[in-house]
Amino acid sequence: MTQAAPAEQMVENSQDMRWMSYGWLVIGPLVFAVTAATAYRPSFATLEETALAIVPFVVLVATIVALLGPLGRVGLVTQQGATVVAVAGWAILMLDNDDWSFLTFVLFALCFSAGPWFGMALAGAVSIIWATAWAVSGQPTWMLPIPVAVFVVGALLALTITRTELTKQRQADLIVQLTRTRQELADAERTKGILEERARFASEIHDTLAQGFTSIVLVSRAALRNGDTERALISNESTALENLAAARRLVAAIQPAELDTASLPDALDRQVNSSLPTGIESEFRVVGEPRALNGAVEVTLLRAAQEALLNIKNHAHAQHVDVTLSYLDDVVALDVRDDGVGFKAGAVHDRGRLTGGQGLEVLQKRAQSLSGELRIEALESGGSVVSMLLPAGS
């Protein structure tokens, strides 16, 4: 389980709310137009009639602004203020002509979208205004409970939707917490494994190299006292050869920390992003299908990338760097291209010593030891390309 699941769920819920808001943005003005055609008879004969002719436009604008709230176009305070203005304007129109009651359903949706408790209070006010307007207009008494019934049904639906959304949000938060806890446990297990590996290597070094060096020291001291140097040299050579073989076995078993917790493409991607200054644009891409490689091959490719990037950082004055890892049929290739000043004649083998890195000469020897090769090319347009090709089955 990953953190993508709750994120996708939250996005899906947000999309549902957005589509509902878009729907009301279409339905609201349509209902308003039908209601206005039924109840709106503009007249500008007096100041009061002029005001009544302007109020519907105020209600329409406020309704549209309030419906933009769930879409994130306006803040909650603006949405609530627009809702209050729309309800107040509608109340004036209702008390003048109860045909404006057709707009009530849009206002209910408007109120409940402005927050559960705030919306509940406004929706209650809308029901009271609705019932009052019907009572003033002389509607039958049996119709007066209708606004109350609509308010109760709307309130129950609004509370149900609100509780459902809160439950979904809590579930998403819980999934995120569980995922984070699982990741922490995985990190703890990985750290434990690293510590155990370090302890194993310490034990191996103590039992092999340290013991061998101690033997060499003791034999040499004994030879100095007894004068039996030939026997001491023979013994020390044998011990040194054994230590050398043990050291090579240990080195072969060690891989960089970058490859402990990530694949080669991921490790190279992180290296490209972390090695270069922010002023240099960089791009890393993988060509072909990534596959498992020999540990020595992955280590050599990673070291080649580190050295090339270090050279670019300290000497190339480049603006853009492209790093490509290519998985071919029998060969895996790493290309590091920059648009800097390129390599100067005779300076290729000296840069490693200058940068404090492994050195391109050392990398070339490592590539040759794996039956591969290291290529360094200066481009005519400026810049350089460092390429390492290694057999995929080395």
C-alpha cells in the first residue's frame, strides 16, 4: 500500500464536488431565468420599483459568486457573504411576489455548500421566509408546512453528506498514517540490516586483516631480536598474501550506500539531482528495459557518474547536463554529456587528482577489468561526453 491511494481518493472526492458545483452553476441561472420570466415585471416608475428591478440582478450575481466557492475560485468568507446577500435579496423579492419560491431549491444548495452549521442557519432562515411569504400571499394553510419539510429533508441530506465526507477524510488520513508507519518500520528494518552488515564486516576485518597484521608485526619484532630475517620475510609474505585475498573478498562484497536502498537508475537519478549546483540544468533518462546487473558493474557505473559530474561541477562551467543510462542487448552504457568548456589536451588524467574523486584514469582501469571501456570525447560545439560501456553479464 502506498500514499498514492489516499491521495487518489481525495482527488476523486474533490472532483465529485467540483462536478456538483459545475452542475449548480448551470442549473442555478437556468432556474433563475425561469423564475424571473414568471415573477419579474420590471418597472422604473418609482424609486421602490427601480430598486425591485435591480434586486434580481444582485441576487443572480451573488448566487454565481457563492457557487464559485466549492470550485476554489473564492474564499469561504466571500462565499458565505455572497450567500447572505443572495438570501437577503431573495427575501425582498419573495415578500413582493411569492413566485420567486421556485428559486428556493437553488438557495438551499447554496446555503449548505457554505458550511454545515452556517448553511443550516441560513437554510432555516430561507424556510421561514418562504413560509412567511406564502402566509402573506394567502396560500392555503396546508401548504405552510412544506417549507419546513423541505428544510428538514435538506438538512438531513446535508448532514449525511458532511458526515460521509468527514469519514472519507478520516479514512484517508488513517491510510496515510498507516503508510507512514509502515515506511518507518521498513526504514528501521533497513537500518538494522545495515548495522548488522557493518558488525559482520568489523568481525571479518578483526578475524582476518587485523590478525594478519598482528602476526606480521610480531614476526618482524622476533626477527629483529633473533636476526632470522629470511624466515620472517617468508612468513610475512605468506600472511600478507592471505590478507590481500581476504581484503579483495571484502571489497567485492561491499557496494555503495546509494545502492543499498535503491536501484541503479534511482541511484543515478538522485546523484544527478544532488551533485550539480542549482544553476545547472540537468536531465536523467533511461533507455531500454532496466534489469538486474552484476554488483561490480552497477558500482562502476555509479562511480563513473559521480566522477564525471564532479568534473563538470568543478571545471566544465556547463549550463546543461544530460545523463543517459542505456540497457542494450549485451551492453549497458552510461553517457554523461555537458555543454561546458570541454577537456583540454593532456588534462584528462589529471582531473581526478584535482577534484579529489576517483579519477578518470582509475575508472578506465576498473572498466577494463570488467572487459569494458571508458570513452572521453570533446565536442566541436563545446562540452564533452564521458561514456562507459560494460558487458551486461560481466
